[in-house]
Amino acid sequence: MTSTAELATDFVALLKDGRHDEAASAYNADEIVSYENMPGPMEVCRGKDAVRQKGEWWVANHELHEFTTEGPYLNGEQFAVTFYFDVTVKESGERRKMHEVGLYTVKDGKIVEERFFY
């Protein structure tokens, strides 16, 4: 079984390479739960398909100018990743620069939970 450190290193390498879908497909558990720090329909997404759909919505609604990833930062069965986004919200035309921390929990070699702090 893959260790949390190995999983985290591979997962973040894929993110840094812009291969977000591949990272999620390979490492998210079928029963993953994703928590966003915002009210609304995507505040809590349950299951691999719901998390994938949330990502698809985000990509469809933002023009990405810059994206960077730092980490992983490990602690037991969890790891954190920092993100920087420079995006334009397509609907409003507002340009936003955002810093975010993702906290991932691993069980049985898969990511079972992700929480985002911003």
C-alpha cells in the first residue's frame, strides 16, 4: 500500500504539472468528501463524481492566469498543500488573487477527505 508521504508527493507533483484530473482520478477515494469554506451547493460534496463536477464547474467559470502549488506538508495520515490562484471570474469579470490551503486526509491509500481554507 502507498504511504501517505508517497501519495502526497505524487499527488502534488501532478497538481504542479497541471494534471488535476489525473491526480483526483488516481488518488481520490470513491467516497471522498470535500468541504469548501463557502455557503452554497458546493460547500460539501460527497463522492468522487461530485468532487469532479465541482472541479469542472470551477474551471468553466474562471479564467486562470496563474496557479502555483507548494507542499506537501505532512502530519500522520494528513497532508496540507498551499495554492495560489490568479483568476478572472467569467460571470463578473472580476480578477481575484487567492491564497488557499488544502488539508487532505488519507485512509487505505486514498484521499477520503479534503478541506479548503481561505
